Amino acid sequence: MQVEVIIQHGKAMLAKPIYLKESAPSRLFVEINDEDVELDRDWFPESACVSHNVAQRGGQAPDVSHSPVQARFNAILGPLARIRPEPSIADDHKVFLGALDARQGGAEG
């Protein structure tokens, strides 16, 4: 069986989900031609950054071409259905520290 795999931002994702039997192997291998691999790249192209792509789309609704569920979500959300930037690790860390400070402050009082 052949399946389509989309590689985006260094992640490999199946174009359409498949469900494997419990007895199926838990590790699969993908063959990539050597000439398609960049060996010494320690940077990420700006065009692939989340914030750059979101800014280019101008807050459009998420793409529904691959998901009837997303089309239904967009219909339910109406004008609120738009692509938003993903949170950063720094944002998560600030929220965590704020919650920790609030908890410690509440325990002393």
C-alpha cells in the first residue's frame, strides 16, 4: 500500500488518515533521495515561520479543502473562524510563572 506523506516544517504527516491494526508494526521507514537532504542547515526559512504565514493570510478562515469538519467549525464560528498565531514557548512560560506566583502569594495570605 502506498500513502501520501506531506512534509511541512520538518514534520511528516499523512495526507489522509489511515488506521492500522494492533498487530501492525509501530515503526515505518520513509526513503528520501540523498540529493533532497540539506546537511548543514541550522536555520529555518522565514517563509515557513508560523507568524509570517499568518500575517500573509490576513486572518482568513482555516482551509476546508481537506476537512468537512473544519467547514462545519467555520460555519459555526462565523467571523470568529480565522487563523491565529500559535502561542510561543515564552508565552506559555510567562503564564506558568504568573500562575506559580499567584499560587505562592495565595498560600502566604
